[in-house]
Amino acid sequence: MKNFSNYTDFDRKEDLHFESKVVHGALGTEPLTGAVSMPIFQAATFRHPALGESTGFAYSRLENPTRQELERTMAILEGGIRGFAFSSGQAANMAVFSLLNPGEHVILSDDIYGGTFRIIGDVFGKYGITHTYVDMSDLDEIKAAIRPNTKMLFVETPTNPMMKVADIRAVADLAKEIGALTVVDNTFLTPYFQKPLQLGADIVTHSSTKYLGGHNDTISGIVVVKESEELSQKIHMHIKSHGSQLAPLDSWLILRGIKTLAVRMDRHNENAQKLAAWLKTQPKVKKIYYVGFPEHKDYAVTKKQTMGFGGMISFTVDSFETVENILRKVDLIMFAESLGGTETLITYPTTQTHEDTPLAVKESLGITDCFLRMSVGIENVEDIIVDLDRALNG
Ligand SMILES: *Cc1c(COP(=O)(O)O)cnc(C)c1O
């Protein structure tokens, strides 16, 4: 039996541009057969050549060749030492919060993804981990929230759904001063537009259900660790113990999605810019939250740390009646939760993604009953505009 040692070494492709890295992954081709697409290794266990000898794979909860290719690819794309693929973005964030010990404190972006809100409050609260939500676009607010036991700053930027932007480098510098970890949920922009590890973050997380997978067909999550072997070991221990790893087929779907990440993100970005400009001309649209507007409060930070604005736009309309009208009448645009796929989706955060966020918090953030969020897809933008125009004004 030939050993799989040719799975051990992979090329980090440092000399390639990002657009080429996404296509060629880590191993890229399967080393034994030359299969151009990494196969779906639908195996639970792996046969050993002899006692004390291994192919590098033992049991798929621990490692699986298809998942490993995805994990290595993500480590390359984010610029970290090691990646981990989880059964969901929630599972990825669970692993990251599990790095905290009882008695420790974490500071989070205030309008964070609703599920993350549940993890830190409902799941970890009872283990004696405390938390504070702050507006991370305001460094002074973060400073004021720091306690002697603050061990993690968890940043989502841009935030969901208010599109506030945190200065990742400034936040990471602050975290280093107090000996805390900086974690960035990079779901909205992906490493194509934003590389938090290069800006000083220690860990990046993703709901790869969104842009990385990109086709609204697979739930999954990613964690990438920048440089700490110790943190990598802890995350690996978590995945191994919790059994929250991504399945081989789903790993393959995300890998396939990643191959087109660069071209998709360009189109999302371009379409969102055009749609945001159109929204501005609409009398029934009252306020637009879009990081690509020069008048956006954090535009300078966005320009400094990202290569694009992404495909997300939130906006308010004149009345709840208009909301109902839009959500009933959209046709090409789908009224559905989630984001980051090829299809344009419209979401009503107050009862969908942020259902469990306390009302007072929602109100203070501005998530009112006239508030909508759009994930602009990669269709022809004129078709998106025609559909929204009909739903909004028809
Ligand atoms: C969707 C999402 C999550 C949760 O990911 P799942 O894959 O749905 O478990 C976490 N963070 C952000 C920013 C998200 O958009």
C-alpha cells in the first residue's frame, strides 16, 4: 500500500495572486490520481499499512482529505497557519468562544449576527463568561468597556445589519495592549476584500454558508488561526471533541464555491454599488446603510482596510405598509434569510436574523419595522432594479 505522504506537503502558492489561489487551492489536484477536482472522500475511517504506520488519516472526525483541502485553502487565502471547517458558522463561532475560560470577559460588536448573540448570551453566560456589546466603530467605547478580565475582542465588520465598520488594526492594537485575542468574523467581505490577519487579528471566522460557498446550498463555517500553534491545537481539540466538523460532500461544495470567489465578489460589489445609487433616487427609501457611500461615517476606514465594499445594503422605507408591499411583490428578488449567494435576497431583520435580539437593543440600533436588508446577487443589475422598482413603487 502506497502511503499518502504526498498529502503532507502542500504549496502555499505565495507567488500567486488571490484570483489564482482560489482556483488552485492547497494541493489543488488529488496527488495519487491527478483528479483535477479534489474528490469527495466519503469514508469514515482509513486503513493503516501496519502498526505504527499511517497514511496521515485515521478517522474523518479528526481529519478527512476533502475537508483538509478546504481547511488548507482557507489558511492560504486568509494568510494563517491553519484552517478548520465546521458544520456551520455557528459551530465555528462556538469553537472560538470556547477558548474563553469561566470568569473571563469578551467585548463584541453591538449589532452582531443574531446567532452569535445567542451563543454568547444563552450558551456561554451560564459558564461564567461575561460580555459587553459596544459600537466597535468607536474605539473609545471599546476602551471604556475593557475590564481586567477582558480576554477577547470579537469584531464583525461591516456589522450586520447596520453596516458599521471597525478599524481592525486599531482594535487589534488595543487587544494586544491588554493581552486579549482579536477575532474577526469576516463573513461579509471574505479575504478577497478584507484580510483581518494581516491587520493584526489573531483569528478569523466565517459563515462559509454565505460568500465562500456562494450558492445558498450548504451550511458551513470556517476558523483560521494566524500564527499560534497553541490556539490551533485548542481549536482542533474542540472540533475533535464536539464533532462539529464539516462533512466531505459539504467540504467539496465549499471548495467548489471558492474557485469562483473572486469573480463573484467583483460582481456582487459592482451590482451593490449600482443598486445603492438607485436606492438613493427613491422617494420611499428613507435611509441607506451602505459602506460604499463616501458619506458613510466610516468610509475612510473602509478605504484603508478593504479592497471592496461587498454586496450588502440595508435601508429603511417610509412605512411598514411599504415593507409588506415589497416583500409580497418581489419576484426575481427572493424574500429569504441569509446572504452571499448568487441570488439576490431581501431580508426583514427584525423578525428574521435578529428575531432574538432584545427589542430595546434593536430599537437603539435602528432595526425598526421599516428596516430591510439586501444581499445583492450576481444577476444582471438592471433586472434586480426593475424587480425592486415594481415591488417598491408598483
Ligand atoms: C450567517 C452568519 C453566521 C452564522 O452562520 P451559519 O452558517 O448560519 O451557522 C455568523 N456570522 C455571520 C456574520 C453570519 O452572517
